[in-house]
Amino acid sequence: MPGTVIKLRALAAVFAVCQLFAEQTRAQEPVLKASVWKYGGAISAPSQDAIDSFRSIVADKILMLRSSLSDTTEAKYLASLAIDLTHQNENLSDPLAAWQTEQALLLMSGILVSPQAGSGAFTVASTIYIGDLAQRYGSPTQSKNSFRVDLPISSEELGTIQDTHSLLIIYALTLDALSTNRDHQVVFRLIAMAHNISQDLQLRGRLNGDAALISKEMATIAQSLRYPAP
Amino acid sequence: MKLNPFIAFVMPVWACLLHPANVMAEEQVRVLVPPFESQGYLGENVANVLGFQLLGTLSDVDKNTSGVIIFGTQPLKTFSEESAIERALNLTNLAHLVIWGKAYSFSDGVGIQANLSFTPFRLKDANRKHREIWTIHVPSGESIVELKVDLPRQSYSFPAILLSPEAVSQFEKIFEKLVIFGDPALTKQVGTMAGAFRAYQYLPDRAEIESNGVRGWVRLPLGWASQSVVSSFSAAYIRLLRGDWLGAEMLLENIVQSENLNAEIRIDISLLLGLTREMQGKSGVSQFLTAVNENEFDVSAIKYLIMGRVADIMRASEKSDARDEAYGQLVQDLGEYAFLFSGDDEWFRDVGTAASLLKP
């Protein structure tokens, strides 16, 4: 009898796993595309390695964000967040046209700066373009559509590269969610995550420039949703 | 994720039925640690060291459960949570947690990104008692209102572990040329370690492994057992899933002061510390408030706080000042944080019903 019980338990486990895979193969929402364009300035092998590392860090982080954001029913659509490397070797000359043609959530491009004597690490100036998302939402304080972060590509800055780009992507997702009237629970989830990332950057002394601007804008959005004007 | 169900299931099912004792005999908490993505042996060795650190935290708690660490031997197909969970759900693993990661190379060293993910099997495993789900029953005439909260998050990304080029070099060779002995007393040499290995048993200073075609015991270098944030936090979760509240509390108290924490993990340490207190019949509200103060938009933190308020009311004596005070705080919190819940949120509706039943 114990053998039978064990086999039944084994079958129950198999059935549970079948259910899990069935859930994961359901129809998907339209793609929320982060489109990567050329990061110029990479001419030597070490600089190409640096830019490859940078792209890999950001692409991996987008995949991680996608998983952690999309685990509720209301936020399921965020599982369609994807990175598109089709244009990674093309110069981004007309961001608005590319943003519209690609129907992208955001475009990423930038330039690699060689290390100054003695510093050792390449620096990337990364630009994120979000088209007219802020205007669509009707942000009262923010009308910028392009944000720039300058970061050394070094082991010590791994967390900061991940966090600044996560913050920019979460901001774009928040504006998208607001302009497409997504459930406020989704927006507050994004706000909560942005708040945590801002705290981490602040503790490292890296919440500055456009990252600080976006952190402030997310706080403004949070307050406007929490205490809506009568 | 597209899977061919035939390929995915038929072969592993047979493996499972032929070796049922391997997976199904008792309530287990199973953790898979596949090799981290990297160049060379670094990723494999990082995963193995984390696995050994986790083994060192497993304790004999009288809960009819056991913790099992599965040392993965194959890297993930892709560096993604989907891939990690797919591997963990493989019927030869059937893991409830998976620790996965990647080593990024830079000109000045390596940054290691480790992640912890719960698999959906944690909730679907009929052999588990799901002790980690906090449930409160509020009497309502002849029936009850049941309030439940699950763990605060399904996945974590840990702050990067930084290794200098010298440390990378040491890590790559950490398992090389360790002498394998044929007996646990380490008296008779039978071989040396090389490349990948599989672990079977762990003692504080030695482990039974198979490497290079030889199975036997190796003496672990000093310092291996020292815990990292990744292993301590993951180990705390293993203890929680096994219902070892005191053991989990000890580990969480140890890492809460660490500087190498991000906000998300700091918040959840507070929540889990509060949870362990509640599970031991004490109030966890002060820990929940710490989490809420760190991020008042965190729905999990708010849910834990509200559950804590309800638990405080139910622990207090009838018609006592403590009960009146806890009730007042519950009502205040429900009003203050209602904006985080949609109108049709079942949990929030049930808490509202419970509050009306608990009104003094």
C-alpha cells in the first residue's frame, strides 16, 4: 500500500506540473519593446567587450524585470516586455520616427567613452528615448522625452547600471500603463519598485541627473494618484 | 515559453515512477542551484559554494520535513527566470526554489548577479503543508472569515557580489586538486577532484562528492561555511517553508544588519521577521511597520501590517484597552491604504468584513 500511495503522490505531482506549463503557454499581449540601437565609439576589441558587457547587463535586467513585474493577474501583460536587438548596429538618427515605426516602448542608444589615463574603465553615455509617453499621460511636471545616464562599465557599477536602466524602464512602463488606463494596482506596483530602486541608488550616492529627475517624477505620480484632485 | 508537452513530460514521468522514493516519500523543501552562467569554471564553482553554504544551514527540526539542496550540473538554456523555473520543474528536480545567476566580466574583475526564485510548485505540491501561508480565521456566527497572505515576493535579485581578478582566479581553482578519500574519516585517498562534481552529503568540515569518476569524501577548505547574504536569506526561506520559525528568525536577525542589502530584501526581511513572530504567537506589527515605513506603496507590506492588526485584536482580551487600540489602528490603516487595492479586491473586501466583525 505505501507503494501505491507514493505512486499516486507522484502522479499528483505530474498533474500539478502539467497545469503549470499549461498556464505558462497562454496567449500573450502586444509586445512592450525596448529597442536597442547602436552604442557608438566601440572601435577596439576591449571597447567592443565593454559594450557587449553593458548590453548583456541591460538585456538580462529587462528579462528579470519582466518576470518580477508580471506575476499578478492585472500585471500579466507586462510579461510581453521584451528587448529587441534588431537595430543594435544601426545609428539612431531620427528617434521619433524610429519610436513610431518600431511601435516601441522605448529606444536605447548611446556612446562609449574611452577610459582616461589611469582610470581603467570605459564609460557609457546611455540615452533612453520614450517618445511622447509623458505627453500622452498628460504629466503636469515632465515633458522630457529623452534621458541620459553616464556610467562606468566596471564591476563596482554593475548594480548602478542595472538600477538606473531599471528606473528608466519602469518610468516608461508607468507612463504607458497610465495612458492605456491599466489597473492602478499595476501602477502602484511600478511605483513601489521605482521607490526601492531610488533608495538603493541614493544609498550608493548615485541618484543624480536624470535618474533623480525620474525618481522625483514617480513620487509626483504616486501622490497624484493617491490624492486625486477633486 | 513554448514547450512540446510530449517531450517535456513522457521521459521524466517514467523516471519519477521508477524512482518514486527519490522525490515523493516525505515533505521536502527542495532547492535547485544550477551552475551560474560564466566563462570557465567560475559560475559552476560559485553555485557549488552557495550550495554548500546552504547545506550548512539545514537543521533537524521536528516538523517531519527535510531540506534538500540539488547541485545542478548543466547550465541553464538561457539566463532568465523562465529558464531557471523550467529547469527546477523538471521531474528529476521538482524544486520549490531555484538559485540562479551569472558572472559578468569587466576589465577590473567580475560582478556576480545571484537571484532567488520560487517555483509555482511551492503552492501546487500536495505533499507540502504550506506552512508559510499566514492564515487567520475570524469567527462570524456559525462560519468564519478566512484571511490569508502568501510570501511577499516570488523572486529576488541580490546585490552583486564583486570579485577582484585575484579572487576570481582563486574561485576558479577552489575545487581543483582537493584530495578525495574513500571514508568519512578521511584516512584513505582514492582520487583527486577535477572539473565538475556532484555532492551527496555534507558535514561541517567535509562533504561526500563524486568527481572525476570517483565517489568519496573531501575536506572542505576553511571559510566555505561562512554565510553570504544570498545563502542566509535563501536558507531563512527554507526554514520558513519547513515551519522552523525560530531558526528562520535567527538567520534573518543575523543578516538584517548587513550593509550589502537592497531595499527590496531589507523590506522583506522585516516582513519575514514579523511573520516568524506571528507564527510563534507574538505580535509582528513593529516589524511590519518598519517595512511600511521603508515603502508605503509596497502592497505586501501593507497586507502584512493589516493582518498583524487583525492578529493583535484577536490576541487581546475582550473589552480591553489593547483590543480597542488595535481595532482603531486597523480601521485607520484600512482607510489610509485603501488606494492600493482595486474595488473588487477579494482580500481587501474580506478584511473589511473581518473588521466589522471585530468591532468592539
